[in-house]
Amino acid sequence: MSPKPKAHTERISTFLSAEQHEKLKAEAEKKGLTVSGLIRLIILEYLGQ
């Protein structure tokens, strides 16, 4: 069974150092988010959306 497609989204991937990932993970936990959710939030704030 494949995951349910989400409207208006595209999957991307990027590479981070272990240190960068740990910093994002810690920040995400403080905000009650996943790392993916935090990155999405950062991008949307940057783009002003």
C-alpha cells in the first residue's frame, strides 16, 4: 500500500552534517515538531508565506 498523496506538495531531499541534523532535531523537539515540519516552517517563514 503506498502512502496517500498530499495535494500541492513535492518531496525533496538534502544532505546535512550530523551536527546540523542534531541541532535541527533539538529545535524541533522544543517546538513539538518533526525535523521535516521544522524545515518546512523555516522555508515558509523565509518565503513569507
